Amino acid sequence: MVERIPMSKKGFKKLKEELNQLEHVDRHIVIKSIEIAREHGDLKENAEYHAAKERQGHIEGRIRELKDKLGRAEVIDCTQVDCQRVVFGTVVILLDMDSDEEVSYQLLGPEESEVKNGSISVLSPLGRSMLGKVVGDDVLAKTPGGTREFEVVAISPSPFS
């Protein structure tokens, strides 16, 4: 059975754009670089050639990875999710019980989560511990830094898909 990867429409589009860039621009640039480096002679001691080949390997690997992830993507419209409970795509405001500060996170897939931009992966310790919670519920997250306690203050849909 194929393991599906939850992804927002925005995240799916971003990965498609990266794949397009790699396949139609970067791949051709590196091929041209390899051709030019080959013209310089002995390939055994040609650092330019080896660097271009290594870059080509990275590009081809990323292309395969992106195709796999896009093929397994379960695209979710984050503006249409049910906000009665914490689910993929919702924006959750939490009260940190230790610092008494509020923090806000959107639950997204692992490919599109960026803590500094206010999104975390549903597969992260905090993301997993929030799933299914309702406003007023306590959330205990076992993180690498220790167990942290939060309270769900509010749940809302994403302002963008």
C-alpha cells in the first residue's frame, strides 16, 4: 500500500515549481557544464568536470524524490477544513503553560513545515500531540528538550490553501 503524504495546495504547487525548475532549467545547465568541462581534457584530474557530475547527481536525486512525493501527495484545501478539532491545515493558537505565552502554528506536511514561518509538521512531536484536540484541551508534547504542556486556545482554518 502506498503511504500518502498530506500536503496543502500551496505546498503541492511549490514542489511542482521546484520540479519544473530542476527538469527544465537546472538539468540543462549542468549538462552544458559537463560538456564544457569535458573539452578541457583529462577527466581524471578535471575538478570542474567532477563538480558538475556531482551537481548532476544531486539534481537527478532531487527530481526522483520530488516525483515520488508528488505522486503520493494527498492534496488538502486548508481553507475548507473542519475547525471543530485540530486537523491537518488548521491554524492552532496554543498557550504555553510554562511561559504563559501564546504561540500559533499551522499544521502542515513535513515537506512544507517551517517553524520560523509559523508552520509545523503533523508528524512532529507537537503536531502529533495536537491532532484531534478541541479548544480547552491540554496538549503534552514530548520534545527533544523535554515534555512541554500547552492548552488549545483557538482553532481556525488557514487563510490560504
